[in-house]
Amino acid sequence: QVQLVESGGGLVQAGGSLRLSCAASGSIFSIDVMNWYRQAPGKERELVATITRGGSTNYADSVKGRFTISRDNVKSTVYLQMNSLKPEDTAVYYCYVTTIFYRGYWGQGTQVTVSS
């Protein structure tokens, strides 16, 4: 079992920055890929960014050049640095990890609100 706790969300003006954190506990040795998803009101949950155990990253087109995903394997934490935020980035952001045993775990989510 893996437990995830997100933090760092909040209210920011357009053009501002936020850094989200997701700290894992439990069977952290088994964590493989770490991801950030988001879900805006009335929309489906979408993948924002992915980082593998080795550090390879991938981003949704809508956030490329503005968001940066990183991870600290010692602290078992994944981060999402969000710059140049836009109102359309407003959503609940979720951390999702998959393990070497092909199981997936979600965090509880953190609200990000970008005002225009």
C-alpha cells in the first residue's frame, strides 16, 4: 500500500506560480511512475505530467513550457512547479503513482484556483 498526501494548492493571480508537492509513504520502494492529473469542474480528469523512476518526463501540450515535474526519490516526493498560470489551469490537482506491482494509488487532491 502507498499513501499520498498533496500540498501546495491555493489561489493565485494569472501569471503567477505555485509549487505542488505529493509525499508518499508506505511501500515507497515499489513506486515506479509518478504523475500529476487535474480535473476542472464539469470536465474529465486529464493527465498533466509524468515522471519515471529514472527521471524521464512527459507533459500535456497545454502545460509544456510552463509546468515542470520533478521527484526526489530519497524523500519519495513528486513536485509540480507551475509557472505562468492561466485561469484555465484552475482545477483540483491529483497525484497518482503506479508501482512495480502494477497497482495505482491516488492522492486526495489539492485545489488550484487561478484568477483573471
